[in-house]
Amino acid sequence: MGKPRAVIIGAGALGLGFLAQRMAGDYELCLADLASREPFLKRLTEDQGFTMNLCRQDGIEPRRVRGAIETASIPPEGTTALFARALEEADLVLTAVGNRALPGVVRRIAPILNARRRPVWLLFCENGRDIASRHSAELTDPVIPVDTVMSRMCRFAEPGEKGYVPLWPGSGERLVAESYAVIPLDRAVCRNGPFTPVFQLVERHEFRMWEDMKLFMHNGLHAFVAYHAFLEGTKRFPDVAAPLRAEALRIMREELVPAIVFHHPRASRGSVEGYGRDLLARFFNPFFSDSIERGVRGAAEKLAPGERLLGGRDYIREAGIEPRGYATTIDAARRIAALQEGPGAPGG
């Protein structure tokens, strides 16, 4: 038998820098994106891969990603025969398009996937919890909707950044990703599926813990650091001042870790704290060198009920802990949102 087939919808930083990079050796891939990106997709097919910059704590490793790769463009309306065929033949379909575009993508692909005779696992790789259940009404029995936890930070380098190699010779795009490989999935949902060791199938209680760590520890602490650093005038994560780093560490240890252990009694406090310490080191990695500006985009959206800020504050309070540090991010987000939405903001 050949390799299982996977369609990745969205050939952006996450689709290429995490999903394709991890899956290229084990799966035959179809990378799908908007028709406006057809020249980019054509080059991916011609090269049967791309080069990315894998950022470790001690340096940058240019990593050539190779595999059996085809591409498909998605027109503004309807679909193409190539994209429809890829969906009909896939064992896995993964969406990496962002939450705003996701409803339209699901409406586009659902009729094709629902008409299949054999099962297909549809993995939602957008940021958030319970995304699969929100779209399950649009999907029928052949389609198995799956929530994921996407924790690798990926981005395209900004103009003027040094030290990164391009996707291929002559390309103006340089893909940058941190060295992080874990993709946990709920074993109960994915049992008997075409999942290679690229994915880690864990028990449901553990997967739920991973979801909380991603939303409240990863996303919440990232917001705490980014928003306060932005208001201090800091431009990049490696330049964050020592007092702010120390407060992020305190919030992780005294507010988030005990809250996660409270909500997940089977969790090991030592393991959760170890993850948190590694996470902070990843934020400040001088080789990934993420921008603070990228970390504060869409601040108003992060203030929605149940999102990382208000949801995280309530999550900590439910554990009987006062989120005195975590909650300061809410005021910072409101100040930044006002700046982003003010008369001088783009589109203002």
C-alpha cells in the first residue's frame, strides 16, 4: 500500500511551516489555496518542496522539506476538478485558513466530503476550542470532525530581517518556524484513522488538558507579554525587559499552573510547570525573534467572551485563585484595541 493522502487547505505559515513540514515524509500531500496564489502553488509543485528556517534555542537550521506534493487552487466560487478529486481521494483533510475564513471553507468542501463512501478525518487546525462541534451539523457520517492543538509558532520573515533563507532561490518569502513538533489528538475520535507517528494520540482527558494549556497558558501568556511589551515600546520578544519576563514566570507558576491542575486533577504539576518554562523560553528565542506587533494584532477579538483573556481570567478564578497578573492583560488589550480602532488606525 502507498502512503495515506492528506489535503492541507491553506498554504500559509502554519500550513507549510508546521503541517506540511511534519507530514511530508509520511503522507502524499495536496496543498490547496486561493486561485490568486496559483503562481506560488505552481512553484511548490515544480520544486516538490520548499526550504524553511527551523529556529532552535542555539541557532537556525535551514530545513529542506521534500515529498510527494501536488497543489490545487480554489476559485472565488465553486471548485475545480483537481481540488474536488483531491478531497474525494483524501484520507485526511486539514484546514489552516484562520477562523474568519473557516465557515466559508467548510461550506465549500462539505458537499464533496459528505458524498464520499469511505470515512475521512477533517482536522480543524485553527486557533480555539470545540471548533469541530461548531461545524458538525454541516457534515454527515463519512466525515469525522477533529479538534487539534496547534502549538508551533510559524511566520514569514519581514522585509529587512537577516539570517533566513528563502523558500527557494529567487523567492522573496522566507518561512520561519520554531523547533516544536507535538500535535496531540483525541484518541477516541481518531482511533483506526490514518494517523502516523507525526500525530500523538492521547486519551480524552489529556487532550482536554492540552487544549487548556494552548488557549490559556500559551495564548494567554503570549498576549500578556506582547500587550505589556507593546505599551512599553518594545519591538521584539527577545528584547522584552527582565521585570516583564519575571512577572510572566510568576503568572505561569502561581496562577496558570495551579488552575490547570485544578481543572485536570490527573495532570502532573511538575510536567505542567516544565511545559510553561519551556514555553516562555520559546517566546523569547532570539533566533525566532518574533515581533511584538504581530502579537498584538486583533486585540479586540481577544476580548470576546470565552476567549483567552476573559476566559482565562474566569478559568483561574474557578480554581479559587485571584488572577491579579493575568487579568492585567484585559486592560492592556482594551487600550491597544482603542489605538487599533482609532482615527489613525488602518481603515479608521
